[in-house]
Amino acid sequence: MQIVLDLVAVFLAYVIGSIPFGLVIVKLKTGKDIREVESGRTGGTNALRAAGFWAGIGTALLDILKGAVAVWLARWISPEQAWLHVIAPLAAIIGHNYSIFLAERDANGKFRLRGGAGGAPSVGGAWGLFPASILIILPLGVLVFFTIGIASVTTMAVAFFAIIVFAIYAAQDVLPWWYVLYGVGAELLLIWALRPNIKKLFAGQERVVGISLHGWLKKKRAEKQQNS
């Protein structure tokens, strides 16, 4: 019976992660389909591009909440199953990246599931596992975003920060080592989702967000070259 409950918890975590808040917020605010804007992803960065700063913030916060809710739900169903508390937020990240609500066929008729890249729900999963972690991971993620200004780098960075935070506390016997595996699993899922972006990074073609320090400096350099 317990294994059935555990599987239900994982399935519900996936469904929760699948809720495309970015699609809903952008649609309500602008009438646009976020899947037809820039990267086509449903996360906070693309919501920012499609509908402005507050749409991006709102999407990011709700996506963070998805990861946390997955952990809370798993703990409510199986309080003693530490492995389940780790698997549930990973399922939420998978749901976010490959949403059951965003199933479609591409131009070649191939079936696919659309979604985001998983950065925000990975922060939420860390928050659910260890509430104090968000006081470290979120500010560092914001710092990376507004300085480097590359969404894919920020996304991969937050999971890396989670690995470091959990490893430090696990080494002190404050947290179980299972939590480190959550960070590693989240990082692998994010890297997989961001394969096209990683190629662009190495080619120097990845988008830079204009409101970041990097974006501002890039704009200034372009203006200087035009004036000269």
C-alpha cells in the first residue's frame, strides 16, 4: 500500500510541476502565446520577455512554489521516506520542462511536450527540502542573473548552488546526503533541457538579458562602436 502512495505522490508532483503558469500569466496580460515568443519556453525569463518584469517575477515565484509544494506533498504522504522527498521535486522539474498540459506535434508531426528549463522549480525543491537554503540560493541566483544576464547560466547555477549548500550541511550531519543527490539530479535535468542553449553559449550566441549588467555593458559597447 505504501508503494502505491509513494507513486501517487510522484505522479502528483509531476502534475503540479506541469502547470504552465508562464503561459497563463502572459496570456492574461497580453493575449500572447508565450510558446511563440523568443525561446518558446514557459518560464520566468521568457515571461519577462513576453509580458514585462512583473509577469516574469510572478511566473518565477509560482514556478518556485511548484517545487516546494512537491516536497511538502511527499512529506505529508510519506513523512519518513527521505528518498521520496527528493524524487518528488525532481518529478516537478520534469513536469515543468515537459508539461502534460502542453502536448503538441511539431512541424514534422512529431509528438512533444513543451515547458520551461527547470530553474525556478529546482530552487523551490531545495526550499521545500531545507527552507533556509532559499536564503542562499535565491539571492545568488538573482545576482548571477542581473550580472551575467544569461538565463541558461542562471538556471544551471541555482542547482549548482543547491549541491554546494546541501553538501556543506550534509558534511556537518545537519542534512541527509539524499539532499545532495537532489541537487545533482536537478542539475542533470537542467543541463539536458538546456542542450541547445549550451551550444549557443560555446558559440557566443546565447541571449543576454538587457536589464542585466552584462546587457547594459553590451549595449554601451554597441553604441560606442556605432558612434565611432
